[in-house]
Amino acid sequence: MLGCLLRQLVFGLEEIPEEISRAYKGRKSAIGGQGPQISTILKMMQAASAKKRAIICIDGFDECEPEPRVTLLDSLNQILQQSPDTRIFVTGRPHILVEMGKRLTGRVASRLVSTRRGDIIRYIHTRLAADTISDAMDSDLQTDILGKISQDISEMYV
């Protein structure tokens, strides 16, 4: 994930910083073209975010497995410490909020976002009405879909 974030950060720059270019060339010539280590990616992310203000967005953070999530949070904390203009926007279920607050050394502000069943039901009705294959679904299936989705709606925070 850090490698993908780095790629997006670099893509937004007008010019690739020399240290990133050098590190990439060094890894490309390695046997098998191995990717860089986390420490190298973090240095490159700090170099990229130092050139231009960065906002890192991660959706569904709670879906990340616990062990890599801890590594990612620690890495994001390092980025925040070295790049004070960088901001991180994360969505996920409330159960990881405590972990985020602990790993990001108190730099977490959260907002509880509750879903409104009525809004979701209206959206689903609109999508189902726009279905181009009208024979694919009868009213019973449509009722089942609406019932199941409205049961599974959960709270998220950002």
C-alpha cells in the first residue's frame, strides 16, 4: 500500500526528486527488480511530500489485516512527523479508532458518519429502476435486495 501511495504522490509532482529517481534506478537493477524496503519507501514519500502539500486518503482501513495495519499506521506516523504539511484522511469502522489514535500519537480527529436508511433505499431504488435488463429481476428479488442491504448498513467514521 505504501508503494501505491508513493506512486500517487510522485505522479502529482512536476518533477521527480533526485533521491526517488536514484532509489528507483538502484532497485530496478537489483536481481529480479525487487521493490524497495519500507524504510526506503518512507524516505521517498517524505521527499515527495516535502515538495508539495499532500493529502493521503485511505478508504476502508478497518478491512486491512491487523499486522499490516499496525505497520502502515507506524509508517504513516513517521510520514506525519517528517512532513508536517501532510494530512491523512481515513475511513473505517469505529473499532480501529483507538488503535489509530495510539499509533498516530494523538494526531487523530474523528467524525462519526451515520448512514440514513432512507437515503440508501432511495439510492437502491434509483439504481434498480435504471437497470437495462428489466427481466433479470422480479419484485421478490428486489424486496430481498432492499431488505438485506438495509440490514447490513453500519456506522463508519472519517
